[in-house]
Amino acid sequence: MAVVIRLTRGGRKKKPFYRIVATNSYVKRDGKFLEILGTYDPLKDPAEIKVNHEKVKKWLELGAKPSDTVKSLLKKAAAA
């Protein structure tokens, strides 16, 4: 079972809202997930990124691989 950290889409048409989640790699984008790690709201100015760094660190230590987008969001959240 390969675990990945990626985004799941919420919101409505033309109003996206994303959750940062840990999930199995074979599950659909908006399917079941193991744990919510944070949120990302691209519509706010500047974009709002909320991350629970303790949970993210735990999953990375367990071998989870972040997607490219999540990796860049985590860098931005750490810099802020």
C-alpha cells in the first residue's frame, strides 16, 4: 500500500476549495482518504494555506510521498 499526500477538490463549480489529505495511491482523487492534513483556498488573496505540520511530518516519516503541488504548498506554508 503506497500512501501519497495530495489534494482533494471540494467547493462548487468555478469555486474550488481543496483539502490536503493522506490517501492510498490507487484511490480516486475525491475518494476515501486516511486523514485530513490541511486545507488550501486558492480564491483568497493571497491564497490561504492551512497545514497541520505535526500530522504531515508523521506521514512523511511513515513513507508517504507528497504530490508536486502539495510539495510546493508545503514549502509556501513553511515560509509563511
